Amino acid sequence: MEGIKYVGIDDLEAGEAGQLQELSEDEFAKVLKRAKLKEAELSVFVKKIHKGEKSHHYELILKLNAAGTKKAWFDVRHEDFDLAKLIHRCFDALAANMEHEFSKGLKKSKFVA
């Protein structure tokens, strides 16, 4: 999908990279639709952190540049052992941050005389 930049995806295995791209594209489209944005740029920073021989977990940072909004940058950072769960959690948090910021702006402008 256009508008998504991946950083650190080369460190993941092929299946993990495909899962990250597929879920990120789906969730990004949902966030754009939910926030009623026509265009935005998303940077996805992923890091696979090894904990010993067999265990590892992922760190995911999302940075959204929503041009045309009062607050132009939204970012979220989470860590988890399950990549799919982590992606969903990050995009849910990103959408919640955006909704909070937009509703805060609506409340202020609504009651101004």
C-alpha cells in the first residue's frame, strides 16, 4: 500500500515480514477510514529482540504523519512476543490517540462563543 514505509523489516523472517505488511496495510486502511483522513504517511519501525537461545520478542513503533490536522504526528510504541497481537494492539492505540486528539479539538471549538 502506498503511504507506508517499513524500517527494520529485513531483520524478520519471510513469513513474519509478509504478516507484518499484510496486517499493517489492513489496519492502516481502517485507521484512515475511521479518522476520515484522505491521505497520511505511516512509518513502521520493527525490531526483533532475541532473549536467549530460542525466545524473542518484537518491538513495534508506528509514526503517522496526518497532514491537515492540528496535531500532525501521532506515534505508538509497544512490545510483545506475538507479532500479530502486537500489530493489532499498536494500531488500536494509534486510532485511540487520534480519536482522543480530534475529540479534544471538537470540544474546544464547540463551546467557543
